[in-house]
Amino acid sequence: MAILRELQEDGHLSLAELGRRVGLTAAPVQRRLRTLEQDGWISRYVALVDPRRARRDFEVFLEVELTDESLQTLVMFEEMVDRLPEVTECHRVSGRMNYLLKVMTRDVQSFNAFYLEQVLSLPGVSRTTTRVSLSRVKYTTAIPLPRSARELH
């Protein structure tokens, strides 16, 4: 778990530095990393881009209610949403609304254009609720991990 914790904080660590942080040499760290990758613990390595630098720091949470919950409508909606780069997260949720989308654009004008041109043309959209993020209080991509492998059982 220590290797995963360290990598979630800095995925760019060298094997030697990662080993130093977890108390191992580079060779066993490399073997454990390979095992973690093969076992599906590590799905991919990415670089997190600063939204301000990319001029995509206008964050909106968009709740979407569909006209119906047929499998065909859900699949079509999800396939179309997957093609929209402005949508950085899409969750099917419980309650009145069917989906919660996280949308990142340049500013309110570009969000409005995206909303009118893209969101309202998605299949099955009946109603939406828009919530603009005023400030990001906490942001992490790190998954809370158990303290030890024993806690997994």
C-alpha cells in the first residue's frame, strides 16, 4: 500500500526515490510495481494538467434528468457524453436526476455555448440543474487506501 500511496502523490518518482520512501531498493520496487499493474491496482499513469494554465478552470456541475430510463436511452446518452471533452466526469446517480456531470470550460460564455449546442442535444435530456463552482476547496485524485493489505479481507 505504501508504494501506491507514494505514487498517488507523485507518479513521476524514480524507482530509486520510490524505494527510498518505502524502504526498499529499486529492484523489488520494480517487481512490486509490475505486479500492481498486472493485478489491476494501477490502471494507467497520467499527468494532471493545471486547469488555469489550460484556460479551462470554469467548473460546472450539471445534473441531468432523462425522459426515461430505458437501457437504450442510457446507453445512447452515455456514449454521447463520452465524446464530449468538456465533460471530465459523468456519474449515474440515484434520486430524481439520472446523471451528474462535471464540465470544464473557459468561462461562462463558453459554458453557455456548450450547454445550448451540446448538452441540450443529448438524447433523452428532459431537465437539467446547473451548479457553478465558486472555488475548489479540495481536489485530489488519490483513492483512500487501507493501511495494510490485511484490511482488504
